[in-house]
Amino acid sequence: WEFYHVISGTGVVRHADGTTPIEPGDAFIFKPGEPHVVSNDGTQDLVLYVVADNPTGESTYFPDSNKIGVRVPERSLVRLERLDYYDGEE
């Protein structure tokens, strides 16, 4: 879960349903696995508080770059290829 609270500046949040402009005082939350991007669209800094619950075993998918972020066994970014379930199990 990620909770955002906008403190100052303006921006745009891209999410599964499109985009939404944000400004000071706005607050919003994203569930685990819900795609989103927060961008500054103004001339001053976009300042946000972010409160996140990111469990150790969580993974993240970045659809624009086809990358997966994994935290176990160490924090890494990877790109995957499809494999047969039994690949390497001989």
C-alpha cells in the first residue's frame, strides 16, 4: 500500500484509469500491484509525504520498461523471458 499527501507544488498522477491532476492538500492511495506514476508538471518542487508498506518479499512490475523489481534474495531489477515450468529441473 502507498498513501500520498501533496504538501506543495502541482503534478499529475498516471494510473490505470488515466491521469488526475494533483495540488496541495490532495491525498490518494494505491493498492499493492496497482500501476501508478507521480509527475511534477509545475515550476516549483512537488513535495509529497509517502507512507508505504513494502513487505520484504514484494515484487514490482514496471510495464513501460518491462522490468520487474525484486527484493529477495537482494534488491534487483530484472527482465524476464518465459520459460517452461520444468526448465532446469532435470
